[in-house]
Amino acid sequence: MRFDKLNLTDALLEGLQAMNFKETTPVQAQTIPLILEKKDMIACAQTGTGKTAAYLLPILNVLCKKEHPEDKINALIMVPTRELALQIDQQLDAFAYFLPVTSVAVYGGGDGAIFSQQEKAMRSGVDVVIATPGRLIALLNMGKIDMSHVQFFVLDEADRMLEMGFVDDIMRIASYLPKQKQTLLFSATMPPKIHELARKVLINPTEVHLSTSKPAEKIDQSAYICYEAQKLALIGQIFSNKQLHRVIVFSSSKQKVKEIYHTFRKMNLKVAAMHSDLEQNQREEVIRQFKNGHIHVLVATDIVARGIDIEDIQMVINYDVPHDVEDYVHRIGRTARAGGEGIAITFVAEKEQHKFSAIEKFIEKEIPKAQLPASLGEGPAYSPIRKGKPNRGKGGKKQFYKRPKKSVERTDNK
């Protein structure tokens, strides 16, 4: 469906045309008309389907008509992370280029000056607030923020917010809002807790399901069954044999992120690391440089697994099998976006085999197992039924892999 076939204002369509947005994605085609009908809605759509625009465009369509109170907060968008808050604020600015609509991203982690700027913007009545729960609660506790004119209440990445323990904060924030409003809940997955939350904050919602939480068809998925001690050398081999320029490597711990980062630095790759030790301005700079191509490889914890809109990702590597089965979908969802193609590789150590087998069952697909480079020696057998326990030889001693006599130099993990 084309955007000009929807009931959008000329000014908003002009902005979309300037951005070369012509055709809607499936989630936009199904949700935008419903939102324009002022219905509460639950939408299940996976990462990379255009769901941010699906709720931003109808909100902007209403606000640009100037039928709302001026100098009041008219829309509140709740998100789990500051990175996602900034991302949505930037996207809103682009859509609203020709519109008299203002917005502010409200998030923690900054200094006192940023807190003051956020407070001032909200007190002055910015049209749209994109906020993380913790920082918004802090501002509401000051008692000077008026949320009584909010017309739109959006919960984006709702499943992630529940996983992060924000359910009480969400309910408290909702208590500051008027009863007469439109509430929209967007989530990549639909666990029972999402429906429980929906019953509390939505009124007779329409449900739209466009995701089965499975990877896009055009993602070329594969896995290396290896020992944990082989992973660092393996990732070095992958990058030594290929010219890769748009890659995200995910690891479950910041310590491993740092180890991978230093390995890549020794290989003279244009690489950056992103983890919880970085200050907010450092994270923003890393994302900016990766987007503009100054950095070719981003090594990160799951802090960027959801929500960050980085286009044209060539490859995603899971250095560790994700702890959550559904996080696998979100990690590899960074590639093959908007109908494109991409590659996803997962390193599976012995103790991770049962988790990887659960992923295969979850996505209803057996992921091809790639052969380890000969220089690394043999890996373990893929026997997930053993629940990832290391194979034991005679006498119960752990069996370690053997390198061939003529192997590559050892990568010291210091």
C-alpha cells in the first residue's frame, strides 16, 4: 500500500516524499488505519518491520492539525532504553520536518545539565515525549510535570520493558495520565505478561499480529559447533578471510566484548565496542560512526540488540548463544531488513548446545552447521540432548580439543 492512499495530511505526505518513503510495510498498512480510527491497539511485530513509523505517523497526523492544546504534552512514548529513545526522537524529527510539532527524548545517564534540559522541555509543553521509565518517574516525582493532556500513550518494545522489571513504573506513569486517551502497545513477542499488562492499560484493544518471532526468510543462518577456547581464534579466521564492512558481533558479557575488540584492533580492523561501561555520549558517538561507515565492525552486548535502527547490516555474529531464545531473533534481526539479504553466524560451545537446540525448535528450522577451519582442530560433537554438559572420557576427566601440529599461533587471552 502507498502512503498517499492512507488518510494522512498533505504536510506529512510531503515529509515522507522528501525521505523517499512511498510504500508502507505490512505492519504500517495494517496498523495506521486502525490508529487513525482512534482505537486502542496491541501490535506484535518483529524488529525491522517499520513499527516505529507505524505509530509515529498517525500521531503526527493528528498533532499537525493543531486541534490539540498548545504548550501541553500531547503524546507519551515509553521505551526500555535511552538508545531507543534517541533513535525514535531522531526519526520523529525527520518525519515532522515540515510540521509544527516538537519533541524531546527523556532518558537517564546524562549529567545535571541534560536533566535540566529535559525538565525544561517537559514543563514548557513539548508535543511528544519519548522517555525511559526511570527518568520519567524521577521527573514526575518533582511534581511539576503536567501529563493531564496526553492523548496518545505508546508502549514500544513492551516485552523488553517487562523483562527489565519496569511493569510497576509503567503502571505508576499510567496513573498520571487522563482516562480518555488512545493507548498503543507494540511488542516483538506476546508472552502472557504482555496480555496481563494490556488488560490493565488498554480498553477493548484491537490486536494485530504480524510476527511469529521467526527470523526473516532471507537471513542466511549457520552455526559453528566449537569449544569455548576456540571462539576467539575462529572469529579472527572469519575476518581474515573476508572483506566485511557492516558487521555486528554480539556477546553476552562486556568482558568478552572487550576481548573481541582487542583481537580486532590487532588485526587493524575499524572496530568499536559498545557496552555498559560507556557513558551516554560515548555510546551515541559509536552509533553515529557505525552508521556513517567510519566503523566497520561493532562489538556489543545486547544493549543494542533491540530498537537501534542501523541499515544495511551485512552480517551478525553471535559470539555466544543468547540466554533468551527470543533474543536470537532480535539479534539477527539487525540484518536482512526491509526485504534485504544478510548473514547470521552463531558460535555454539558445549555448554550452549541445549540453548541452541531450543532456538532451532523455536524457529522450527534446523540451522546448518559449518565446518571449523582445519587450523583450529576438531570441535565437539553436536549432542544437545546432553544439555550442554562437556563430554567426559574414561575416569570422568574432561576432554579438551587437540590442535593439529601445524596450527595457527595461539591467541593469548590476556
